[in-house]
Amino acid sequence: MTPLPTESLPQQVKASIMNKHIYPLLLAQFLSALADNAVLFTVIAIVMKSAHTETWYIPAVQSAFTVAYVILAPWAGEIADTHAKPKILLLANLLKACGAALLLFDVEPILAYSVVGIGAAIYNPVKYGILPELADYDQLVKANSLMEGSTILAILLGMLAGAKLADYSVHWALLACVALFIISALVTVLLPKGDVKKSVSGSKIIAFSQEIGQFFTLSGSSFAVLGSGLFWLAAATLRVILIAWAPLVLLTQNTTEIATLTLFLAIGIIIGSAVVPRLIPMAHIQRARIPSYCMALGVVALSFTDTMLTARAALLVIGMMGGMFIVPVNAILQELGKETIGSGRAVALQGFFNNLAMLLGVGCYSLAAARDTGPVAAMLVLGGVVFVGTFLVSLSLRHRTLKAL
């Protein structure tokens, strides 16, 4: 496969348009992400009220969600590209609703939340894979900005509402999550069928490994895939660390206070996602490494804070830098996928590496916590990992002309 240079992509543009169907997609994604995070904080509330006091249990719950992305990656991308996208989004949301409903019947939280994870693993390649069909090349960063901003807003509201409602009543919190998933499923019927590709015969695992090899020959693909993985490793690990760090350093008392603290992280990501289309167009993807370095420094700075005010300021900066990094990275990956292996397959491939990275990060922290490593030290190490990781991932861009900088 001939590499597809990032600089050559604008010549393929015919018009700068964004399909009106992106708005029901954004609404469906908002509701689904809202429920995803409400379920997570409801599970955290269930755990905090139960006998599960081990430090490894909450990271294990989150890992149960992400492991589905890794295991199902060879099939999720195929499903996204070879079936009508509204149908898959609808079924995935209903599967998430079933996972939330299992918690109503006192099913083990790790098992129930893994069902939600299976639905999310199927849902994710479709929601991002359809974006290149709804927005032309030079509108794709803006489309991703809208998607990322609305998703983070949903995460924010989901955390706050889920934690608040779960502290009041776990039963009502779970019923609300089930209802949100069902409403999101109904909204997806408004979406167009989308491009449907022919199914690949033979072993999906072999085909997936071949797609990985094919995709990594493209110019900019290593930075997009590995950079995205680095971002989600940092995001997932930091969220788990905060659950232990906030009560220890800031003396928070319950899930609502922890969720409120992350408000500033979410606001930062929304701001970063909103401003990045003007600062980092896809033709200058190299600039994305700068906010990634700043994000790493922000995590290090957070580890030295000991007041609510400074912690909020640090989380706001971390979020802004993270939003400015991940939006253009997602956009270039989707465009490269659309031109080669298919957007759905590319997003599934990205999801595979993202969640493998999250499992690695959360798993390493869980192991460290089990050996009495404090959250402050873990946060310092995480900042260092992100900084070094950004440098290593950026090496794939060194052969390119960095005229934008």
C-alpha cells in the first residue's frame, strides 16, 4: 500500500461541507456517553457502600470495561464497515442497557460492567467511523471537535449526575442509565445507512493483524495510533489515581466530591477541543505533540498540589492540553482509514491500541497500589511516562518536513 502523506490530503477535497445528520449522531453519542459515565460512578458508589474495600477492585472494574475493546477489535471494525451503521448503534446501546440492568439484580459489578464494555466496544468504531461520511476533509477536525466536546460534556454531566443520584439511590441511578441508553438507541434511527463494505472472508484475527500491518505503512499513522493510545493511557490511569488521591490529599468524602473535582478536567477538554481546529489543522498534525508535552507537565504539577484550588487549576490545564492533542489525532486517523482499510476498521484498530494502553496503565497502577505505592508517587510517574512517550511517538514524524513549526 502506497503511503498517504498528510500534506497530500487537501488536494482530494472537493467541497467543505458538513452533513446535517451529524446532529442526531452528536445527540445519540451525548446520551450514550452520559449513561456510560453515570453507570461507572454508580458502580463506584456500589463498591464504596459494599464490602469491596481492596484498592485493586475499582481499577479491576474499569479494566473489565476496557478489555472488551481489546478482545473484540478484530470483529468490531468489520461489523462497523459491513453493516448499516444505525442498526449497529441501536443494538450496541441496547446491549449497554442490559449491562446496566444487570446491576439492578445485584449481579457482580465487574461482570455487569463488562457487558456495558462489550456494547461500547461495538459502538465506538461506528460513531467515529461514520464521521468521514458526514464531513469532508477540511471539516473533519471540526466534526471531531464537536464529537469530542459533546462527549466530554456528557462525561462531565454523567459523572456528576451519576454520582449525585447514586449517593441518593443506586436503584434510581441505574434506572436512569437504562432509560438514557434506550433513548440514545432510538435517536440512531435518524442516521443514514452509511457506506457498507463487503465482508472479508477468512479468519478475522488474521485479517485484523494484516490491517494493522497495512495501516502502519501510512505516513502519520504511527503518530495517530500510538499518540491516541498514550492519551487514553494517561486519562484512564489519572482517573483511577484521582479516586485514591483526592480523599488522601484533598480529604474528599464521597463519590460526588470526586466527580465534582473532575469537573475542571472535563471543562478543560471541552475548551481544548473547541479551540484546536483553528490552531492545529490536519495539514499541520505535527503541532499536536506540543500540547501533549504540556499535558505531561500538568500531571506532574498536579502531584505537587495540596489544595482544592490548585488541583482544579492543574486539572483544567491538563484537560485543555489533552483536548488539543486528541482531536486532530482522531481526525487524521479517520481520514487515513477512510482512504485505506475503512474508517470503522481504523477506529477499531485505534480502540484496540487505546484500550490495550489503558489496561497497561491501570494494571500497572493497580499492581503498584497493591504494593502500597502512594497515589502522589504514581501521579509523578504517570507524568514522566506521558512526557517520554510523547517524545518516542513523535519520532515517527521526524522524517517529515516540519514547515508548520
